[in-house]
Amino acid sequence: MKDLLYQKLVERMTEVAIVAPQRVGPLTVLYKRITPHVKKRPWKALFITSSFASFFIYLLLGSLVVKLASLLQFGF
């Protein structure tokens, strides 16, 4: 009885443990390099990403971003 239950449990655990590798087309190499850093330090990755995005938006829209931020601060 115990051996049968244990064997079913082991089979179920190996079935659950098998996960297909993630594939994102040509970006798979980049995905595999970035993912461990995001898993280890998500706040650092979020800070760096948001800083780059903010800088890029400022370069793209210029002083309009400052006016928009002022308007949003005034409204809330």
C-alpha cells in the first residue's frame, strides 16, 4: 500500500517538475541573460528600466513632459 502511494507521488512530482524551456524567438538569448538579474534584484531592474524610459520620453517629447507632470500634480 505505502509503496504504491509513494510511487504515485514520485511519478506526480516528476510530472510537475518537467517544464518546457521558455522560447521568445530571436530574443531568447537576451531573455536568458536578463531574467536571472530581474529575479535576484527586481527593484534594481525596475529602477534602471524606469530611469531609461523616463530619459527617453524626455528626449522624445522635451519640455512637454515637464508641463504634463506639472498638470498632473496640480490635478491630483
